[in-house]
Amino acid sequence: MKREVIIALAIATTLPMLASAKEVSAGAHGAVADSVISRQREMLAENTKGKGFGPQSPRDIDATAGNNSRVFTAAPAPTEMNLCNIHFHKNAEHKGGEFTQYAGNGDGHGFHSGYKYSGKLSASELKPVGHDICPSMHGGLAAGDTIEVHYVLSTAQAEPGPTLASCLTDAINNPQLRVEAQVYVLVNDKQALDFERLAQYRRNNGLYQATNIPSNTGTPVQYAGSTTGPGYNEKGSPFQVSWSVHPHVAKVNIESVGKWCKGNVFNEDHAHGVRNLITNLDLLSNITTGTL
């Protein structure tokens, strides 16, 4: 199959993972009723029941229970895979650790929902920067905001680039996928972590590697899941992903995020929406201790 066909198919089927800012009409910032989210959960259950879908994401990483028995081989360690994409969601998609404060139902399409950093920030850290940071039709970023960054890795001979299509190649269009997820809180502090540095990568032993993912944000919770994004609120994701979600939050200089949004190899210029937290045990794997 030609690479153009593979990429076209990948983009068509995985845009929900990287939810485009065009998915919801401009100005839809009011929070929807609980009944809207409940109905989406009901539709997800109906559309996946008995169809063989594997475990889904995101989830509460502090809750280990899950009844989904669909088995797939865990992806290799990150050091044995290629970094193929980096993107981020406004508010954490996962819940747990230091990000347990619910942001609200949002617009029903993944924006203004998710989970926020549950810790305290100083007045100086929360001081407005006075200009747009990663603006989009759903609003930009502000000091105090939480983001969940996904460092996506592939077993294919892939190179870093835009969307999940970068994780596929002509030779392998069904690679094993792993996501290293790190939650950050944005602060107005030049001494905080530099996002451009956090997103750096280099080739090591023939493999593209993210070199600066924090190593002091707790032991990652590892589990079997899927791709995410609000496009999957009412249907199952067919993609299998080995997840590693760090439970602690790191502070990042918001100005450095804005700078990264103005130009990067991933063509990322705004925050993506979040998928509803998966609570249906039939769509969750059982989390066991140890390496996945």
C-alpha cells in the first residue's frame, strides 16, 4: 500500500485522538448538563457492547478495577521505540495523582472539561501574562491551566511528525503504540521548566527518543488502553495503546509553551479537547503492578 493511502487512512480514522479545534462551533463555552455526559456514556456502552473492543482510555489511574479481558501484547519499553508525535490536551484527560479536580462538563465535545491540578499555586505564579498563549477558537492557555502531554511512541521505523500518521510507515501500518503521559501546570515563572526543552528529542542507537521527560514525577501507572480524544465519546477506539501515566504534576513556564506552539515539527499550535473519563468497567483493563 502506498504511503499516501496509509497516511490518508490514518488521518481519517485518528483525528478524534488529536481532536481538531474545528470539532465544535466557536463560542460554545457554556457547560452542558450532566444528562448530556450521561447520554454519551450510554451511547459508548451501546456502541461497544459485544463488539470485541479492547480496553479504553482515559481512566482514573488510582482505580485499578477493570473487566475488559481483551488481551494484546504490551508495547516494548520506550527506549526500544521511536518517538513519533507530541501533543497536549487542555486539562488532564486522566484522573488521579495530583490532578483530581474536575473542570466541569465543558461544551460536551471535549473542551473545558477534564481534570485540573489539585495543588496550590502562588499569586505570582497565577499572574496573567497579558497576551495570547496557543490561541484557538476555544480559547488559549492561561497561567494556572493544566495540560496533559502525550509523548507517543511507535515500533515502526517512524520519525517525529504531525498526528498519528507519523507513527505509521509503508512497511508497518499497525505498529505497537505506547504513550508516556505527563501532566503539567502552567505558571508565570521563568524559573519553572521550559516546555521547549521538555519536548526535545534526539536519535539514539537509531531510535528517536524524548530526552527530557521528567523523572521526578512519580512511578508511572501502566495499563492497557486505547487512543483518546473527544471524537471517541460515543464510540470505541480501535487502537491499542500501552499507557504510562505519571501521577505527579510538574510546573512549566507558560511562556515556553507559547513559544513552542509558534513552531514545532509536530505542527501543534493549540491544546486539544479531552475524551470523557472511561468509567464503564467493561471498557477498562485491570491495572496490575509491574511493568507493562
